[in-house]
Amino acid sequence: MNKLLPAVALLLALLSPSCSLKPTTQHDVQATHAQLPQEEAPHRRNSLEWWYFTGHLRDSVSGQQYGLEYVFFHFNPTGKKDHLMVNVALTDPQQRRFRYDYKWSGLPAELPATLPLDLSLSKKTQTWTLRGQEGRYQLQANLTNHPGFGLNLRTEPAKPVLLHGGTGYENYGNIASAGYYSYPRLRTRGTLLIDGKPHAVSGELWYDRQWNCGAVTRKDIGWDWFSIQLDEPREELMLYTVHDNASARHLGGGSHYSADNRNTHLAESDFQLETLAHWTSSHSKLRYPSKWRVRIPSQGYDLVIEPVVPDQELNIKLIAGIKMHYWEGMCRVTGTHHGRPVQGQSYVELTNRQDDKLPAAAASEAAEAVNK
């Protein structure tokens, strides 16, 4: 699985023994091959799906770099009521600052399965939007929790769509079979608002589209996810490791996308992931991996991934008594490809670093909120 979501914290509450409601996947798509472009549209009553952007942007004048995470989640854990959640985060390596904002809300009606996408969610005076399809999107958001910070961006595909698993479906053992494809390079231009000042920026974002993910709400499941964009050769890697904390089992996989657009599925045995350093959050007190060595012998890669800012942890409070902590951040890549120096950029997500138990009262409150 590539992403553990803030929305999962709410779904986890429904698994509490104190709660009679259970998340359902009965409305999820039953298929083995992604059908494009219609898979980009919302899936009716899907247990959990998302449209996810991460990447690096550069000021067109000063050359200063910024990191971006922007995602819309759609979920219907009971099969009765649709919900949307938006998460937006900006990393400023120059100031070594990380800022984020989020909002979730029940919807008055089901999301229509139509294209182009036209998703929006409001928080106080701000409305966050995602519009477009097939690599051409408009993203707009202003952070309510951090006035003077926001984004207004447009994208277009620099490479064709990447169907993970070769079919657009990834099989995560007995955990889930989820639809998953990416646009691993979206040429991006627009404006970032930083400390109240507009910055014309450009760069390349990574876009993930995934659905049928309600089965990942087991509280003992966590994972690490890596997207890598290399400068030369212009190749991309997606890697993940899933941790089943209850059984101490691990599952890994990923994709290699060559410079000439060849898609190679990577099994767990095809790569080695080694943690080289750790960082401990002063907010949650959780200890996260914070530097990695990645070796992929079949593709000739020996890489080191390192955060540009250590503290890129999100602390999500959805309902009183329910919090979720996860780390997702902007990273740099160095190393070799068949012995020759390479460099690039990456985004990494780390989830479920401890087995948090939700209070019974919080679980009941979450269940009530889902049905309101």
C-alpha cells in the first residue's frame, strides 16, 4: 500500500469493539485491470480512495525550492454517506519550516462519477479545489491555519500514465487489492504564496490515483512509501513496504519506469531498503526512519534518500480524542546508476509507527459523526 491516510484514523475508530458499525468494502470496484480514463472519476460509495499530489517546486527567479503535498480523500465507510477530506502541506527548506492544514466533512449527496474532476471542500473562509483529468489539473488552496500560505498551480503530463502492477492494480497480499496508477512527472507552473508573498514557481509533481483502500484500516498495519524522480536518466521509482505489526510480517513491492517509458514491476526480492538514521518528533515523541539506502541490482541503482527538513510530521486531530501522527516529506536523492553518479528528488511517507488504541468514547463519537 502506498499511503496511510488521515482519513484512516476515522475509519479505525469504527473497528473499535465499542462500536457496532464496521467499514464496508461491498461497493468497491471488482476488477483486475484499470479502465482509463473513467477510473479517475470518483467511484460510487468507495470505501476509501484518493487523488494525491507530491513534489518539488522551484522559484523561477531566486531558485529557492519548496515541497508540496496536496490530496483529496473520498470515503464511504458505512456504504451510506460520502465524506471528503483535504490535506495540504508546504515545506520551506530555506526557513526549515513545515506547514500544513486539513479538513474533513460529510457530504449532502454522493459524489458523481463524472469527469473532468471538480472536487472542492471549504474550511472557514477558504475553499480548496482540484479540477481536471488525465494529467492536466488545476490545484488551488490557501491554508486557513497559516494565513499567507497557499498555492495556485496547473499541471500537464511530462510522461505517460504508469499502471502499477502492469494492470493498474496492486495486490497487497491478504490486505487489499487496490487500483493504483500514477502520473510520475507532471510539469507544473503557477504560484506559491509564502509569508504573504507570491512566488512564481515551476517543477514536477508526482500524482497518485488509488481506490478500493478501505481494507487498510487494520490498526496493526503500517507502511513506508517512496516516490523517486531521477534527473539523469529521467527515470522514476515507486517503492513500498507494508508492516503487519501483529504478525511481524513484511511485504514489499514497487515499479520502475524507464526513460523510454518501460514499466517494470518490482517484487520484494528486487530491492533492499536499509535505514541509516532516525529522527524523533518533539510533538508526538515518535521515532521515524530519517535516511535510507535503496539498492535495486536489476536496474543498477544504489541510492541514498534524505529529508531536506527533519520535521515534516503531520499531527491530525479529527474528533476529540482521535489523533493520528504520520511523516510525509520532501527528500533529496543521491547515489549511483551502474556506477555513475546520479541525483534526484523524492517524497516519502511513513505511517503507523506505534500501535495507538482509540478510547472507547472517541470511537463512539467517530461512528456517530460518520452517519450524521
